[in-house]
Amino acid sequence: MIFEIKKAKNGTILKVNSGIEDNEIEEIVYQEKYDDEIECFADFLRYLEEHYGPPADRHSAKRIYINIRPGDKFEDYGVPHSK
């Protein structure tokens, strides 16, 4: 499967080539829902994972999580800092 991702003015254009047939290319326009660029990109990644990612549920040994966390300058996650 081949993914081609292009940034558009108000979202993302995704072209998916399944590789099964040469002419089987799916094109999806994913429109941003709000102003926060980070949140919008995370939503797009969740869409990719949901529609094209490997099947998984809460009983799976491994799962994919897409989370947004503050940068390391804003919150300490217990990682030792060099002084």
C-alpha cells in the first residue's frame, strides 16, 4: 500500500494506492475541523490508523495510540534533566 499525503489550504489530501491494481487509487480530502494545527494533524493520523491501520482492539497484545502531550519545557514527565 502506498500513501501520498499533501497539505491543502484547509486540510490534507490523501491518495492511497492499494497496489492490487494500477488504476485503484483512492483519493480522500480530509478537512481540518478546528484552528489548532496539532489537534488537526492528530485527528488525521487517527483517521489513517482507523481506516488503514492493522486491526486491533483492547484485547490485542499491541495497539497504536496517538496522543498529544505538552512539550518537555511545559511539563515534567519524570525524565531526569542534565544540569
